[in-house]
Amino acid sequence: MVSLAYNANGLRDVSIEDAIKITAETGYKYIELSLHKNHIHPLNYTDRQINSIKDSLKNNGITAASLATGADNLLSDIRFEPSLVTADKNGRNKRIGLIKRAADIARELGIPIVSFASGNKDGKLTEQDTYKYLKEGIKECLDYAGDGIIFAIEPEPGMFIGTSDSAKSLVCDIDSGNFRINLDIGHVECCEPDLYKAIKDVIGLTVHIHIEDIKNKIHHHEIPGEGDLDFEKILGLLKQYNYNRAVSVELYHHSAVAKEALSKSYNYLSGIINNINSAE
């Protein structure tokens, strides 16, 4: 069955060490680390910081399942820019460099998965050139990281790769065992007509999942149980299709009430998982 994780971007107001401690104390066995200025900045981290994170993970008995690179302001004050599909080559190279550094950090921490998004289509580029630059950037990152790191594209609402279908096409086109999908259940609910069909279509290519609740198909990450999603059906479907990796609760909209969000989501989702397992 799935393993519950918590995305540390929902704990951005505390240190990464405190985020690890709080997550473990709530009951989670896994955590998704996330690049943020207050946690890990990929362009100026130190060996001392990496060793401190290693010690925190070990001392709290929790495993880092994935490293998310989705922070919106690490490279500029313009959200998510520059990206892998920015028209300016120097800008694209900055994003590629960030992803490569993330792979270095993941390797040092023993994290198997690094996720990222495509970025927003640049109005100066055609669809064909946008796709070309995206593929080129991903392949450069794959060549750099080699075996041991799996990169996972996360479809983001409104971005160039914004749906599970477009992510699946990209993954199949690149055709590498080290390139897969980071599926965000809430994003699918917001942007696609059939959540359950989408899950079925891409679950075989998915190595990590983000989960949150959604109200009225609006892209605002709600605490599970406080929106419209049927988590019994969703988690049951993951079990049916033998998804045995991490499902990471992503609640960055609730960082001001992080401990409450942690405990509510853990109690709600673990209860559903226990019920599904006991029904066998």
C-alpha cells in the first residue's frame, strides 16, 4: 500500500531540521524535502547543512522520499522564471543548473527522486521550439545525473506541461527509465475532466504523488477531508493498481497553521488507508 509523506514546503516557516522533527512526531514515516530559501537553497548550500539534514533524518527515524524543486522564487522575483522553456538560453541554463544541483543534493542525502515542472510557455516561442527546449534540458539533466536519480515531471495548472496526458507523452517520447511523472491529484482535479481515468492512464509511469483536497476545482491546496475529493476511492484505486510508493501531502497554503494541517491530514488519510487494508 502507499506510504504517507508530508511535503516540507508546508513547513517553510521553520528550519528544515524542525520540519523533519515535526513531521516525524506527527506520525509520518516519510518526508518530501523541498527547495526553499529557508530550507535548502541549491545554489548556496553547504556540506555542513547537508550533514545536519542527514543527522535530522536519522535521529527522527524518517526517510526522505523525494526532493521537490518547485519553489517559485529561487532564480528571480518573477514566479518560476527562468524555466526550462524560457526563450533566453542563459535563462534555461540557469534552470538546468538548478536541477543539476538538486540532483547532487538528492544523491548526497540518498533521495531517489527529484521532481520539477516545465515552466510557463514563453510567448516568444512556438509550440515546437518550446517542446524542443524542454526535451533538450531534460536530457541534459538526465545525462548529468546518470543512474540512481529519477527525475519526475509534475504537470502544473497553466504550465506548458499542464496535464497528465501531456506529461505521459513527454515521458514516452524521452523514453528513459530515469524520467517519470510526479502526479499531483489536486492538479488533475482542477484541470482534467476525469480524475480517475487520468490516474489509471499514468499510474504505471508515476513514481511519486502529491495529494491535497480541492474545492470547486480551484487550485488551492486544502487539507484532506475539507474539500470535494473522494480519498477512499482515490487511495483504493492506487492500491488496485499496485502503487506502492509515497503519497506526499502538499499543503503550502496552510504553512501558517502547519501543525494542525499535519495532524489533520495524517489522521484522516491514515484512517482511510487502514480501512482499505483491513477490508482485504
